[in-house]
Amino acid sequence: MSDETRGREDAAQDAEACAEALESLDRIALDELSLSDLAVDAQDEVREGTEDEGSDAKDASDEAEAEEDDSKDDVQSESASGEETALLGSLPADDSLTRELPGLGSAPAVDETIAMGDIPLPSVPSAREAEARHHKMSPKRRNLMVAGVVAAALVAGGAGYAAWNGYQQEQAAVAAVNAHTMMSVQIGVHAAGLDCSTGSKIPVQVSGQDSDGSSVSETLYVDEHGRGIKLLPGDYTLSIAGSPIAADGTIYTVPTTKAQVSVKSDGQDLSAQASFKLKVPSADTVTDDQIDAAAKYAEEGGASSAAVAKVLQQAATARRDAAVNAMSSREAQAARDADARHKATNLYQLDIPVEWYGKVATWQNGNTLCIYLASDSNTPIVTLVAVRDGESFTPDKGDTVLGAASLGNGYTVYASGPVYPYVVPQTINGRTQDPVSTYPMDTAIDLVELTTGNRYTYSQIKNVLVGKDGKADAATKLETDYLAQILMPSIKAQD
């Protein structure tokens, strides 16, 4: 048989063996490839080599030479142990390194190095030798080698797939655990004066669906920093369910806003998506229903105990009642003040401006009403006179008409008096014979403030708006403008 024919047959056998190995790989155990099989293969190779001697003498000769080389190698390996001492002893001193061990004097040490020249280098087989070895290998052995290579490749691939699959399973397990783990989240809240360590917590209504698809509807509680909510991962709607109660009894207005949030991780800060501001209403406007609702939430979880919730409810009630009483007192006083400020003649009525109340007094003569400085009855601020329509009005000497109000019943009320924003600075600046005795400084300040509504200080009137040289028109406008705002609109015809 020629070498070419034999090569084609070997290639066909290799391909067939590979296909068989792939088809039956799941039935082949790697541990069946034992040393005994390898020994049988070696015998088959020798037998196959003998059978091939007749057909190819040269191949047999090559095989004999290879066997001779192998025999020599075996002999050399057998004698290696016996000759080891001699070989080591015969090495030149320069070819080895020795060291003296502590305590052993000059005893020879084990040579730890071997010169590279003493190591036989492996020889590269020639093309003919490689071809001979290929012919020596039995088909069975080649088949086993191919199967082994395929098995190793598949085992390596299977190991990689197993590692990736294990990682995927681990991640899925972590996700499954997280999906059933309560996550703490923080929201944004602002409630002035609230300290949940002494008051009650803020009830938050939570509704939505968790990661399992289960519906959620519950009331949870957060402190003044928005902490205290724990939820499973999912999508929720948050809103403030009711008012907390501060230690001093403060009740808060409940905001109506709602926030959509998604819980994904533990410690998540949702203040950017869910932020609520609880305002403090006037205490006197708080109702019993608001207090009862806040106390209910405090008892159900906002406070440390039902007893604490009861104390907070009592504080809220007391605070509201005190505010109501104070408001009632203020209203009663305001009514008394309004009555005191209200003045009337036969033809008209008016109210003394609030800004003037307590600082001025009045005298009345028929349909003439004079308002003067409470501390000095000789210092009138404004005098009101009713004049029939069509008749002229002339103010007293030194006074100026400061305004007029038609009653609609055939009369008009005229307001007149000194232009104090002009007169006072001129007096202080020495335009009168004895300015200090005429208008002491305290009186001068009161007169300027009353006639300008405290919109300007005395120093501004004196140094800027009027000045020592006097600007009567500017000063008059200051006073007439103010009276037109606070006094003249209140003058009405008598009922």
C-alpha cells in the first residue's frame, strides 16, 4: 500500500472517529481513559509496526532505529541513578555552586545549579521521522486522542457556560431577595416648630403597587426630617394624611399635594420627588375636628403611646381655646376703640384714624368738630366745618384748607389747619421769637408724624423736604395727601 493511499485512509479514519466522538461524547467518561488502555495501545503499535515491515522495509528500519534510541534512553535512565554520584563528583569546581551550611563545617553542600551545557536539548524530529511516528500511531489511539481534544474543548466551554449561568442565577437571586426586602426611604417635609421627639410624627398615606404586583394602601409615619418610611420596591403615591401635633399643641394645615415615586434601593432620598410643606394656621381658626383627627393619627402610630397622644390633644385644645379667647378680647377692645374713635354731629359722622387714636382728642360745637393734640388742647391738628353747598368757606387766620368732603345732602365738610410739615421746621429754625417754648421738640415730632402718617421723620422734613428756607407748597402737599387717605374718606352724611 502506498504512502498516499495510507494517508487518505488515515484521514478518513480520523474524520470518522471525530464524528463518532462528538455523537457519543455524553457516554464517554474521561476517567475510562486509563493507563491500561494506553498500554494496550502501545502493544498495538508494536504489532502494527511488525506487520508493516514486509511492505515497507525502510519504514521498519526507521522504526528499529527509533526503538534503538528508546532503548538507549531507557538504559541511560536506568543507569542515571547509579551514576548520579559519580557525575556530580566529576563536575569541575567552576561548573557548580556550593554553600557551607551553618554548623556543618566544610561538609559539601548540595549543588543547587546545573550548567546549561550539561542539559541535553530536545531534538526536532525530521520530516521522515514525523511521518514514521504518524504511521506507528494506531487508529484506535488517534481516535482516542481526537475524542480527548474534543472532550477537553467541550468541557472548557461547558465550564465557561456554567460560570456565566451561575453568575446570572446569583444576580437573579439577589434581585429576588431585594424585591422582598423592605427599603427605607426619605421624603421632604417642612413643619415649622415640629420636634417629633416631643410631639407626634407626620402621617403619610402610601398607596400603589409593590414589585410582586400586590396593592399597597397604608399609613406610615415620618419625623420632621422625612425619615421613617419602609417599603418594598415598587411604584407608590404619597400624600400627607393628617396633621401632627407639636409639643405646644400646634396643629398644621394638611397639604393636598400628592407625589408619585419609585422605590428602588435602600436609603433612597425621594425629597426631590416628594416634598410637603405643612403651614401653621392661626390658632383661633383650628376646629375640634382638626384636633380630633390629629389626635387619632397620633394614637395610631404618631406618638409613642396612647397616653402621650392624649396629652398632645389636650395641649392642642388648650392652645386653640387660648387663641380664641385672645381674639375675642382683641375684638371686644377693637369694638370699644372703634366706638371711641367714632364721632358724629347733626349733619355728618367720621372715624378718627387708627394712627391718631390715643394721641388726639376732640371738642365739638354744633356741626364743627376740632381734633387736637391730646397733650395740648391749644394745638389743633385739623378742624372740620359743615358748609351749605354754594356758600364760601374761609379758614381761620394761619390755617390752610387741607381737604373737602361732599355729604350729598346739600352740605360739604371742609378740613383746615396749620401746615405742620412747614410751620414746625421754620419755628425750630428760629423764624419765631421763642421756638422751643412754642413747639417743644417732642411736640414738634408728634405734629409732623401725625400729619404725615410717619412716612417721613422730622429730620427729613426739616433738612430735605422743607429745609430751613421753607417750601410751603411741598409741605402742604405732604399733609393734604395724607389726610386725603386716612381722614376724609371716613366723613359721611349722618343717617
